[in-house]
Amino acid sequence: MTVTLTLDPGHVSLAQLRAIHAGGLRLVLDAATAAPMQAAQAAVQRIVDHDEVVYGINTGFGKLASTKIGHDHLAELQRNLVLSHSVGTGEPLAPAVVRLVLATKAVSLARGHSGVRPALAEALLALFNAGVTPVIPAKGSVGASGDLAPLAHLACVLIGEGAAQLADGRTVPGSEAMRAVGLEPFVLGPKEGLALLNGTQVSTALALSGLFGAENVFASALMSGALSLEAIQGSIKPFDARIHAARGQPGQIAVAGAVRALLEGSEIVPSHADCGRVQDPYSIRCIPQVMGACLDNLAHAARVLVIEANAASDNPLVFTDTGEVISGGNFHAEPVAFAADIVALAVSEIGAIAERRIALLLDTGLSGLPPFLVRDGGLNSGFMIAQVTAAALASENKSLAHPASVDSLPTSANQEDHVSMATFAARRLADMVNNTAVVVGIEAMAAAQGIELKRDNGLKSSPLVEAEFARIRQQVAFVERDRYLAPDLEAMRLWALKADLPDALVNILPSHA
């Protein structure tokens, strides 16, 4: 049975956004949204009827804002706007991202400041509920004046143009996609085309998708880190709650607590209490400090993005209490750009510290394990080159983590002279998350190998870690001798992205807290 989620504009939660991204549910707007939308649309119509000149309603756009458009051309004006702005390029956005775009654009319109008919917002949800995703090229937005080009491709479907992918995977013209959900293409009224194109919904959806992926690899990296700690028989003392309370950073406290919960009941931890090891390398000892800082950054980005997902971010905005239509700049996606850059930093660091733990595991002088985690070394190279792959991806992420928000290139004859680059800032997160998932997957596989190499002592880790060890072994076998490892790395990448992990890890994530 399909779950129905009622969207309350202004109050859609991060957990709800994550469920929308995952799909498999039906969306409806809160019934109370109809009246504010109708009131705003009536305010726009009064402006048209009184022949007032208001930007976006009966004028040109951007640098052409001073050009008044006659009544008999207003519908053509909005249609031309959509068609002329449909200049995206590149591969289509993933369906999960487009689902978020559809939902958040409907939420934005339903705030009642856009001056559009409720039917437009309802049509977006009709597409969502039918599993129809407009084909939106990934590239072509600078993240100011809204995500104009990508949102134009979305709007094209509503007017019967462009293309969309049906639930069965077929790509069809926009007119056929509308018929598939029982609707006729819209003839857009005053301001409706502009309201559809203005807004930060594409960059926000991409950033949310990146955030959710980052959460998954974060949780997986805590598990792989715990596996590594057990493999090298590292100390649990640096995870003592008193250490982290003395500093007070909330993410650090949460991470230390999560790792302690993971290792509760381990036979390995007490077995080496008197081994003489004083301090482990930072990649083990400072897991709470590094991963806690990552968690705090993810939580901050999540707060920004959930606000933006609920925002009225087009221009101009209609205020029905006074009847005013006021031009502003809510379409500028600087908050999203900063949030995406912060997520990028966290994702890069998650992979960077995991790669260092892989190197630690392979270094027999530090780990006490066989060189490169394989018996009969020399004849076998073991995990030697898997670590090289991890290093390559961690290094690539460092370049990708360069802040996109510091860039700007003026557009529209310098009318739009400072832009956010939020769409790229958010789009690059998918590559970074995949890179880090490979690194974390390699670490988990290597740590499981290390634990198994020491199984002759008969000791087991905690119930939670042992359960995850068993799941890893369902994905990849012990490396007894060199074999073709690429399929194993892919299996472990998927393991890291899925993050089907204990509550101790999942419950500290922003979208689950």
C-alpha cells in the first residue's frame, strides 16, 4: 500500500524530504494551501485588469524589464519565457533529484506568494505521483535568478513541450507525459511562467540528494572505522565520554557515543587492555573529533536546506494582505551554495580519514597485521593497489571540495552581476559521495580482512560489529590469494551507500534525529 504524505508548505521536514527523494509514496498538498494561492492569483489578475505595470506580470525580463507587454501578448510572453530559457545541457538529472524538484517547487508555489493557480502546483504532484519525471539537463544554471534553465525544462512539460520519463522508463514528449497523468498542457497565465522558472529548487534538490548520500557514507565510515579499530586492536579509551564532554562539541560527543555503542560487548577490546599501546594514530584516535566536526557541518547544511526547501524563492512575490507585488532577490541561491560547499568539505574529510585508516591497516609496522593484509605476501599483493584506488579518489575529492560559492560570472548584460554557482556546488556532491563510498567500502573490506586474519585467537568483536562483519562477508569473501577485485570494490561501494546500519549510527544523522 502506497503511503500518502501531506505537504504542509513551510513545515516540510528533512525526514519527509528524504522520503520524497527515496520515492514510493504519494504526495498531496495540505487543503489549506488552496485559498492563499487563489488570493495571490487574484491579486495578479487585478494588476492586469487595472493595467498597472509590474515586473514579471506585464513586462519583459532581466535587462528587458522596462519593456511593457500588451494584454493580448501576456500568454505568449509566459510561453516564450519558458521556451527561451530551456537551454540546459548535459545528462538528465537523476529521477530521485527530479522528485525533490517537483515536490519543492509545488511547496514553494503553495506558500501563496507566487500568484499562480493551485492547478499548477497540483499538476507537479500529479507528475510525481504517476512516477513521471521531466527530463532536466544537469548543466546550465548559475544559481541566481533562480535555476532558470533547469526549471524551464520542468515547466516545458507542463505546457506540453520538452520531454519526460514515464514510470516504465520510456521517454516521451511533454504533451504525452501530461496526457499520461490525465491533464491537458497548460496555457500559462500572467506571472505563471516566471514563477515556475524562478526559484532555487534544482540546486536545493541536488544539495539535499548530496546531503542524504553524505549521511549514508558518514554512517558507513563510522562502522568501517570501528572495524579498523578492532582489526588493529586499537584503544577504546579515546572514546571515553568525559574527554568529549570536556570539549563540548555536539557532533564529537555524538560520534564518540555511537562508537562506544557499536563496540559494547566486544571480546577484542578487553583482550589487549594491558598491551602497552599508549596512543593510536590520529585516524583511529581522533575519529570523534574529525567525524564529529563532519557531523556538525552536515547538521548545519541540513538546517539551511530544509528552510530553503520550504521557501518562496521566486520573484516578484505577491503579498495579499496589502495587494503588493514586490521585487526582491530570493532566487539567489547563496545559502544553498554555502551549504553544498560545507557538505563537500565533510564528504572529502570522511574519505580522507578513511583512506588513512586503510594505509594504517596495510602497514604491518603500525597494524601488527600481515603486510598488505594477505598471507604469502610477495607472491600476493593483497590490498596494496586497492589502497592506491582509495588514495586516488580521496585526492580527487580534495580538488572537488574547492568552494564553488567563491566563483561568480555576471549574466544578463550585467543586470545579474553576482551569482552563486549553487547548482554546480550541489551537483558535484554526487561524484564526491560516490568517491567516498568506494574509499569507505575498501576500508570496511580491509578491516574485515584484518579481523579475520586474527581469528585464530578465538575472540569476537561486539554483537553489532560481528553482525556487520557477517553482512560484509555476504558481499565479499576473504582474500586468501590475489583475485579480480573490481567486483568486490563495487559491492562494497553499494554497501557504503546503502548504510543499512545499527540505530546507534543512524539515529545521529540529521535526517533521522
